[in-house]
Amino acid sequence: MKRTVQFLTSALALVAVAAPAHSLNITADLFSALSAGLIESSARPNRAILPRGADLVISTIDKRIVEAFGKAWRRSGNGSLPLEGVVLILRMADGGYSGREMGSTNEHKKFTFRWHPATIAIVHTHPNASDPKPQDEDITVADRYNVPVFTITSRGMYVYDPGSRKVGKVMSNLDWLDVSNWRRGLFAKQ
């Protein structure tokens, strides 16, 4: 960061010397802003990094969203049917988050739904007999819309995060159905 500011400061100094006087005020203002930015960044070197991607989504999960997971899970016959349930996690206009359970279709091992622009994550069931982790089609959708895709199964909850391009386990077994696990933050990082 310091080298970037030093480089920009040097470049601005050269521009200020070569530029007509009326642009000096703009350059001086920009120089002041860059200096203030450097002072601000050095004053708070260890500030917390805000969660993004899957970590952000996990931090939003509350009782209502877990209830939507449960509804989708029941639609899939608790993982015993080849039908999938889907929950979209949405960022609401008031800044809160909501889990929208998307109903059911008669599609075999897939679910077609209408994209909602406030979607920050897609959560869907995988049949118990299938691989519990997000698969190729899940990863394609996550990459296309740049949102994490979570899978919920009897063997746990998994996530593919397009930001890190990694698949990880969030919780084991059916722990994702217990809202108290979300409050305690019992997440398995893999």
C-alpha cells in the first residue's frame, strides 16, 4: 500500500510541475486525499475484514432461513427422493436477509427456478444416495451468478464458493437443521 501511494504521489508531483496552474488545485486535492488515505490505513492496520462469499452467507443464517432449509429438505423426502428442494438466500431492501423456499417441481435430480437479483446464495438438497458435495452443474451455476452454492444432505452441508473456487464442508450430518448450531458457529473448515 505504501509503495502504491508513493508511486502515485511521485506521478502526481510530476503532473503538477508540467500542468498549467489551474489544474494544480485538483492535483493538490488529490494529493491530500492520498495522504489522508495513507495515514488512515496506517492508523488501523489490523482492522477486521468483512465477510464475503460463503462466510457472509453463513453469518446471515437465522431461524427463518433454517426453517426454509427444513421445508426444502422435507420436499425432497428428507433426501430419499430424487427430487430437489431449493432455498434462495436473499439480501432484502432493508439490509436484512431472507430464505425463500422455492417449492418443488417433478424434475429428476435437478430444479429449475427463476433467478432473483437479490440472491446471495443458492441452497439445495442432494439425494442421500448421491455425492453430498456440489457437483459440476452446481459449480457452473455458482460461477455464472458469482454466488456460493450450498448442498444439504443427511451427510452434512457443503459449499462451493466461486470467490475461492473451493468446496468445503460447513456442518456434519443434519446439524444444519438445528438453529443453535448456527448461533454457536460450529462450522467445519475444510
